[in-house]
Amino acid sequence: MGTYANNEKAILSSPCEDNMGQFSNGVAILLLFSLLVFVGCETAGNKEPISTVAVPTFNPASGTYESAQDVSITTATSGATIRYTIDGTTPTDTSGTIYSVPVHITETLTLKAVAYRGGWTTSSVISALYTIGPHEPVYKYYAYVANYNSNRVSAYTIDAATGALTAIAGSSLVVGIEPWSIAVDPSGKFVYLANMHSNTVSAFTIDAATGALTAMAGSPFATGSEPKSVAVDPSGKFAYVANYRSNTVSAYTIDATTGALTAMVGSPFAVGSYPSSVAVDPSGKFAYVTNQVSDTVSAFTINAATGALTAVAGSPFATGDYPWFVAVDPSGKFAYVANYFSNNVSAYTINAATGALTAVAGWLFATGDGPMSVAFDPSGKFAYVANYGSGTVSAFTINAATGTLMAVAGSPFAVGDGPRSVAVDPSGKFAYVANQVSDTVSAFTVNATTGALTAAVAGSPFAAGDGPAGIVIICIAQ
């Protein structure tokens, strides 16, 4: 700058460029322009860009957990502060709890977090759902069959979707002579078979993951003469065996860890002539035994501490001709007896206090020829009877108030030859029949509304051993 006598050219230097150009116009205008350029270039050269804080992360990540979780929250931005909420509100740089230690989550909730730092743009809010509670259990279904003629037990996995049976590799295991009856404990840990002509009970442990059986230490266990039926009480503490020739019931305590049987004090207990079947009611308070030659059913109370049996007042109770099998429905209100020679089922109400039986109105309900087994669906709406002589299964609806039976439309349903035992799986979707003469197991889908046995399961009938006489189904949580 300076005082000039004439107009002079001014050379302007810009901080942005060494040579912006030459101008011959008025000095004032040039100076103003120079000032504006200088200020603008200074501003552009020194301005810093504004950064954004990194979004927080959670560890462990969102998901379903069986127990409480301690969730740590971090951000990649150094010097940032984190705020979080667990009440559904959205955290900001001024609201929410400031994070300092892992967040202890004990119940299902949504965790939200945000990170911020002075002079920076606040991060986005991150949100994660933590579900605290047990996972939906996974179940596996297995079927076990006592093969009377081949002295073996067969084991199968059950496809929960289709009902199809698949033999478990290496599962055909030798038991005693002529296994007539089979039972499983309620926990699904143990299997017991009554060996009619070796006077023993064979016992096995169940591999929950595969269904495979392993002979139990100390097995087989001694019984009376010609054990024809075995049952386990609902608590899994006691086992009972009907001894056909001894006219007794042997009673045992069950070791909860090993499954081993130990005869209890007072065992065996006297019953009627030629006991063929024993059953325990769902409450575990009462036991019932069919006496084939006496045409009666004996009733007992069960000592909850010892398992000992005491005869119920009025016992034994009259049945039809040659009572072969007794079963108690899932409600525990009714008992049913399959009468082999009279081709019917006798039905009774159970006194909840005493265990005494009272015949229902019209108490004898017709079946096919030679009924040998009674089973129920888990809901207690339907009853199924295996008719050995006619190769059929009779199906009934159960009157929930009276216990009377009404034949299902389409009943009886054809099965294999010599159906000896029938069972319904715990889901109530499928029914299985052990055909003693055909050496097979027939499988059916169950109509949940009517109880009818509809289309046979694909692949049915399934091969069994020689003379399958008893079948049980078990569902085991994994």
C-alpha cells in the first residue's frame, strides 16, 4: 500500500496462490477483494471436519440364555461416554445410565445404548433383545418291545413328525425266558421286563440321546413263579410284578441312580388266583391286579414311604370272564379290565380316598375276540383295546363324567395277527400295536377329534422280534 501520483498496477498475492493476477482498477476495490480472498482462504485452510462416534457393541450379543448375563458395552471411539437404558426408552447424550460396569440382566428385556464425545457427532442408538429363560425342550421318542418267543427286547426311535419306527443299531438284546411284559420308569431312565419262564425281571438303563439299552448291574432280579406283568409307580420309586403261578405280587424299591431293584419288607403280597396284570394309578396311591381264574381284580393302597401294599376294603372286585389286563385312565378316576373269554371290558369308578372300585352303568362293554390289553391317549379321551383273537383294535371314547365307553366310528380297526399289546405315544398322535403272531408292530395316526385310527404310518407294519408281546413308548427330554 502507498500514495501514488498516477494510476499504478498492483500485484496481489493470495495465501491460497502465489499469483492471483494483476489488476489496473481502483486501489480500494483491489484491497477489498484482497481482504475477502485472504479471509476465505484462511478459513478453508484451517477448518477441521466433524467426526461421528462409533456405535457401541454388546458382549455377549443379543439372544436367548438360560441364566442371567453380564453384558459389557464398548465403543471404538477413544474418550467417548456411553449411556444405556433397559426400560424401553431411548438413551441420548443427556439421558440414560452412564455405563461403567457390565449390565447385569436377569430377565427378558431390551438393552439400548448410545455413545457420545464433546465436539463429535453422537453415535446411532444400538438395541438388542435378551431373553432369559430355559430353551424350548427338545424331546426324543423311543419304543421298546418285549419279544416273547425270541427272548429279546427290541428298541426303536420314533420320528416325531411321521410316527415311523427305526430300529436302534445293536438294540436287540437278550433277556430272560419268554418276556411277557415290559415297563419304563417315568423319568425314562430304566426299562424292566418280566421273564415269565425264568422267574426274573431283566433291567436296562436307557441312553437318553440314542435310546440304546445297557444291561443294569445286578440284572436279572428274582421274582415269584411265572412273572407275567411288571409296573412302575408314577414316582419311579417302586416296581411291582404279578407272579402268575405264585398268586402273589412282588414289590421292589428302585434305586434312583442305578435302577436296581431291592425287594421291600413284606414282599411278596398275596392276591387272587393266577394274577396276570398289575397297574398303578396316576396318583401312585393305589395298585390293581387282575386274577384270571378268580375272575376278580384285587385293589391295594400303596404306602408312599415304603411302597408296601395293603388290601382295600371290599377287595377283590368282580370282573368279566378271565380278566387278562387292568389299566387306569390318565385322570385316575376310572379303571378298565380286559376280559379275555367274555370279549368285553369292565369299567369302574375309583374312590379317590379309598381306591375301592364301583362298576359304572352298563359296566361290560363289548370288544373283539380275546381282548388282552387296554391303553389310553394322554388326554384320557380315548381308550384302545387289542383283540388277540380277531386281529383288531377296538377304539372307544371315554365319558369324562361317568367313565362309560362308546365305540368310535369305524371301530374295530384291523391290525396284524395276534395283537397282544397296544400303546399310544406321549404326544397322542400315534398308536402302536405289537402283533405277536405276525412278528410286527403296526403304527397308526390318531385322529385327535374322534380317536379313530386313520392312515397307517408309512412303512407300517415294522419288523419286530419273534412273538412281540408287549410294547411301551417313552418321551425323553434332551
